[in-house]
Amino acid sequence: YYTSIPGSCNFETQDQEWTTVCGLTQDPSDDFDWNISNSAVMGQTGPDTDHTPGKGQHFLYVNSSTQKEGNRARIITTILFPASLGVCRVRFWYWVFASRQTGVLKV
């Protein structure tokens, strides 16, 4: 259901660029970037699965282990979301691998 709502993205983009398909862009003024991967590639530092229905398994991630305190990785929406009928929701799932470099997630 959620993957068919305008503005949603599941990162199962095959050979297409996720930023285009999902209407997102990397902030050119941030310090490092988001990447797309899956649990098979991430191994023990990533989640076992994602929340995409069916056979989905890709997700966005940042590797903060080599970053300095205060560094930012930021993505920005590039498409306007349709007007809602009195209800506006942002729904996302996240997973944090506990380390000393773990920072703050802001939405």
C-alpha cells in the first residue's frame, strides 16, 4: 500500500538512479553522501531486511565511521508532494548500528 502513494519510494530502482526515481537529490553543501545498498552487501553492520513488500531489499545508508563530529549527510526532495486532505504524514524506517561515531538523525 505505501509504495503506491504519491511521494513514496522503496529504493528498488533496478538500473535507474534512485535520486531520479525517488525525487531526491544529494545536498551539494553537505559533508558526505547517502548511498544505496542491501543487507547482503552490508553484512553485520546493516539491517537483516528492509520494509519493502515482496522481494525488496534495498535501502539508503550513510557510513559515519570515518566522519568527524558535526559532519552532515543530507538529501532533499526535488518534487512537490500532492496536497493532502487535512492529513500530512512522513513515514520512514531507520536502523542505527551503534558506534561511537553515531550522530543525530533529523527529519
